[in-house]
Amino acid sequence: MTRVPTVGVALLLLATLGLSGCDFLISVSGIPNIREMREVTLAPAADFQLTTRAGQKLELADLRGKVVVLTFLDAGCSADCRAFTGMVKEASAQMDYYQEAGRAAFLAVTAAPDKEGALLGGLEGMPQNFYILTGSREDVAQVRAHYEHIGDETEPARLVLIDTKGRFRAYRTGLELKAADLRHNIRVLLSEQNLLARPLCH
């Protein structure tokens, strides 16, 4: 009986299933995928330093080891910003239940801190891991230039996901993301340090 080499069998199986090697590893290992956001090729996220509402300096590098959810606020985004606020509150509450909140940070960057309350529809009930960051218009514009134009999208990224190693991982051009999906994506990135298959895919 002719024996087919193991590698050949594996390649044939992948071709039959229509899966790439990465997809195959994920499918057989049960590793969940990021949902409702577009994943990108791994690349270091540009570091920056801005100021919190409390007047403290916060640098992106200070958040290494956490999953960072980054968004940008505009003067005319009241409805979107309220949606973002609600999403953060709900996702963070779900993470508190699973003791994950301390391993994530939500950042909202704005050049108009005096309007932040109106933009967000009120800040009551926001979690401790939520930060509004601001700086000079030039500083904020520089941060936006690094983060808003990702991949080949013609629309700017409104929601950016950065992993625990400070790398771009996913983005979305709108803020209409379910809290359950956001929490799911954060959990995927938090769990990667204990998994082998997904890092091999990048």
C-alpha cells in the first residue's frame, strides 16, 4: 500500500477545507477570533503622552500589559460618543464580574476637554480604567494622525484595539459595537499569552 506523506495529507486537508494554516490552527484549537472589528498585521502602536482630566501625564507605554481600547472625540459626535460611553460602561461591568477590568484601559482623546461632558452625555458611572486624554491641538492632531488611518480604509478608524505588548491588533471605523463583542475581543487578547496557536499565525 502506498503511504501518503503526513505533510501531504495535512496540505490536502487544508485545501479541501479551504483554510489557511492560521485558520486551521485556530479552528482545531478552539481559539476565538476577534469579532466585529478588522484585524491588522502586527505593528507597534505609536507611543504618545497626553494629560488626563486630573492633570496627570499618561503615556501609552505606561499601559503595557493591558489591552487598550482607544477612540477619538469630536465636537459633533454627541450621539456616537454617548454610544461609546454606554458600551464602555457595560463592557467594563461585565469584566468586573470576571475580574478583568484591571487588565484593560479605555482611552478617549479630545482636543476640547471643556466639552467632554456634553460629548459623552455625562460621565457618571464611568469605570476607573476610563481616561479622557487631551493636550494641545497639535499634540492631539499628531496622535490622531498615527492612529486614525489604518490599513486601506478611506474612513478614519474610530475605535482601535491595542494588545498587551503595545501592538495594533484591530480597528473599526464606527463606534456602534456591542459591549459583548468588545469584551469578547479584550478577552481574546488577554488570553493570548497562554496560547500557542494564535501567535504562530502572525
